Amino acid sequence: STWGACKLAIKESIAKEIQREKMIKAGQIQDSDDNTFDPVPEITPRHFEEAMQGARRSVTDHDIRKYEMFATSLQTARGFGDFKFPTGGVDGGAPAAGGGAMDEDDLYS
């Protein structure tokens, strides 16, 4: 989940910040006056993948079937259920008036 990925990124950022502070106190690295240091500047796919390992499904099979039936009935009601272009094109494949070559200036002939 997105929320879980955010929480994991924040936890990682806090842990890296604590580790950095310990390394500064131990003299392993120097403290820079750069206030823009961000140990985890973005949420990565790894955060999402880890968050999804603990995610639960929130939609029941019954709800999915209900949605699928609604979507099918909506398509049918709108007339899109079995839409297909006619074979051979419009008018059985007969060329347009004027021999089939359309004059670019006349859009309605």
C-alpha cells in the first residue's frame, strides 16, 4: 500500500539519520553544515514491494463479481457490448462518391 511504503521510507530515513549521528560522534565522518542532507530522498519500488508483502486484500470475491456484472450491464445498456465494424467497410466496401479520391478542400463530399 502507498501508506505502508511511506511509513517504511520514513523508518529507513530515521534509522539512517541515527546511524549518521553516531558516526559523527565517533569521528568516522565529519558533520557538514549542509541542511539538505536526506538519507532517503524518495520512496522507491523496494518500499512498495516490502509494504505489499504485508498488505491484505480489501475487496471480497462477492464485491468483484458484483462490479463485473455492473460493468457488463453498463456496456450492454450503452450499446457497446458487441460492437464490431461492418465487414468490408461502410456500404459494403463501396468507394466514396467521386471515385474514392477525396478532395482535401471538401470534407463533406
